[in-house]
Amino acid sequence: MTSAFAVHLFEEHSSSLPVWWHAAAAPRTVVYLDAHLDLQQVGEERLQRLERCRSPDEVRALEAPHHLNSSPEYAFGIENFLYPAHRSGLLDRLIWVAPAHR
């Protein structure tokens, strides 16, 4: 049996946003395996900058290189990439699988 959809694995989960943007398939269900739900709100100005992107490279350039870098030149990072994915229509359903805390 063959699959009708691509499967991508990422070490830095925010790196998925340019891939999702490029694929532009909707609705998208994401199974999210992480102890943290990276769904922090992103301001409207940053969302608008993402909306103006015309290529995956432009989206990629707006990704913060580190979660402690809060420079306004970046529109998203590992702590908040799910919010713009949802707001832009790239993410329809999120299934969060969090590990058990011991």
C-alpha cells in the first residue's frame, strides 16, 4: 500500500512551518510529540510579515535562530510556530502527544 501524503520529521519543530507553507495543503492534521505545546501567541505585525512571504526561503528567514532571541526581525520560533501555522490556515487540527511526567 502506498501513501498519498508526505511524512516529514524535524529536529527543530519550527522548521516545519516553511515546509507546510510550501505544501499549502489544507486541512492539515499535525501529531505533535513534545513535552511543551509551542502555541504561544504571535503579534499581528509578525503574522502580517509571514503573510507577505512568497517563498519557503522567505518564511525560513523569519524563523528565530534560538528561542531566547526575541528580536523583532523574526516572526516565529520554536516556542510559537504553531500559532501562525493555525492563523494562516496551514494547521487545521492538532493532536498533542505529551510524554508522561515522572
